[in-house]
Amino acid sequence: MDRAPGKVYLVGAGPGDPGLLTLRAADLLQAADVVVHDNLIGDAILAMIPASTRRIYVGKHEGSHSMNQDKINDLLVELSLEYACVVRLKGGNPFIFGRGGEEAEVLVRNGVTFEVVPGISSGMAVPTYAGIPLTHRNHASSFGFITGHEAPDKFYASVNWKSVAALDTLVVYMGLKRIAGIAEQLMRYGKAADTPVAVIRAGTLPEQSELYGRLDDIAAKVERHGLKPPAIIVIGSVVGLHERLQWFAPQELSHGKDIILLAHGSTADAASDGIRDMAVRLNAGKSPYRFHCAFLEREEPNLETMVEQLCQQGGADICVVPLFLSLGGHVQKDIPMRLDALRQRFPDRKIDMTDVLGCGPWTDAAVLSRIRYAEKAGP
């Protein structure tokens, strides 16, 4: 192109609570020509992006990548030639387990001007919302972060467990599936078996939940409670302070009805943004329901993950609203079969489904109407 390349902003979205987004990040979301965002960006933050702004979803989760890292790197360079303001939006802080450093190196090699906008890291914010200080004069003068996201063979070999075990407080990102091995390694290298451990899901959000244990029993507790990623793990004596220092009161989800807006899912630009925006609008209204999003394919969370999460949080009355799906195999066979399997797994929960809804300006009101009809009709 004739003009000079635009500028790429590597922006941290923080741990989830939109109130923790930095002012600089909020300003850039308004100014961006295009936003390239990850999987763990909350709907309320995505709703801050103007409708006219192009959005590109490049989320990754274990076992499924909508776009691999090399392609994301290339995409950022390409977009800088097309747009003046490119925002690469990442959960937490781009330079803490966010591959922001790798992306910045690519931008440097290609002569692209960039800026890094730090976000509040989940490793710092989530323990704070659970009443756990990472340092304390009577408990901890050192702390460290590690990630459990690497492949098992690479992960255990690449970590200096002797040094890690010597830290007073350890925060583990993306380590839930490796928690048994992590605990084993820490105890092998000198960490006491009775060291307190906290596992915190959905940290800083209204649905935050916590599970507490010790190094020698936390893996069994995680398995028994069926906890699913993502979660932050905190290990150290500071965890024991949570009972006295707990200040954040997550909303109880056991009352009322949880509504899952279910769409097909797509990797195409902004294809599912309307679903997420709808959930934000409906949650901001005065209805007695709590709204969530789930997708049949390609995007997270899927239907099973969302139902599991709601059941773990105490949800007892769940209604699925299929949106914009044709009256084919998904609606007539696939979704009912998946819901039947979920009902068998959670027999003490009520899990219903409404008729399918199309897309139009009346959709928000129609969602509420379908839910009320389903309540009267019963299962």
C-alpha cells in the first residue's frame, strides 16, 4: 500500500471484571479500526467495542485453536498495512503468559510500530479477589508465576522445581489439568504436604468460585468437584489468610433461572459478536434471569462446558435458547441428545430448551417471551 503501516497496540484486558480495564485500554477499544481478540475476553469488555469496528476472533484453548500463533503473527502484520489502529486484545497482561513478547518480536522484524498497554494480570488480581495476599511479612517475602499450559513432557522438564518449591507463594496459570503432577513435584522438592492451596475459577467475576485444600489432597478435590479450566492456582501459607481477608462477595447463582443463548459458532470475523452483545444487553435489563453464551462448534464455551459450569455454581434451573439455527439436524437431533446426556449427568437439575429463534431487532424481547412460554409449558 502507498501509506506507511499503521500501529499495532498489544492491549491487556485484565482478569475479567470490566471495572479493572485500564483507561488507556478503554480508549483504544473506542479508537480501534480492528480488534483481534482472544477467548478469555469477557462479553462486557467486548461490548465496549463500537459496532462499526471490525472484530477478529483468534481464541485458543487446549485441543482447539481457531488460528495458530504463526498465523496470528502474520495477521497482525497484514492488518497494520490496512488499518491505522490495530488492537490486539489479550486477557490479563500481554507480557505475562500472553505471547505478547513473541508478537512484539514479529512486529519489530517487519518494521511495524507498536505499543504495549499493560493489563492487570490474573495472577495478581484473582488471588486478591479471594482475600489472598501474595506477600505478607509473617508469611511470604517471595512469590512466582508459572504456567501449566505446556505439553506434559515439556512442562515437567522445563521447570526448575527446586527453585520453584523454595518460593513462599506460587501462582500457577492454566495448570488445572496438571495439578496432580505439580503437587507431586513441589512435594518432591521440599514443599510440605500440608501447604495450603486455593483453586479459583472465574476470578473477579460475579460467578467466582473457590476450592481450598492442601498439596497432598487438592488434586483429588479438583477431580471430585469436577472443576474445569480456566482457573488460577495459589500455593503457600498466605492462602490460609483468605477466611479473614475475604472481601469480595460473588453473586449467588442458585436462585432464579440461568439462560444459555446457544449459537452455532464460527471463526469468521465478528460472526458471534451479536450473541455476546445480546447477553450483555439482557443482563443489563430488569429481567430475573442471568444470560450466558454457548456455541455448538468452533468457539468456547461449548454447551456441555457452560452447563457444567452453571451446575458447579449452584444453578438448578437452566434453559437453552437456540439462536439463528435452521430447523435441521442440530435442532431436531443433536441438541436434544446432548441435553438428554446432560440431564443424566445432573439429574437434580432442571434443563429445558425453547424453540429456535431467528435474528431480528425484536430478538431480545422474543428471548424473554420464549422463556416465559417454556416455564408455563413445563418439560
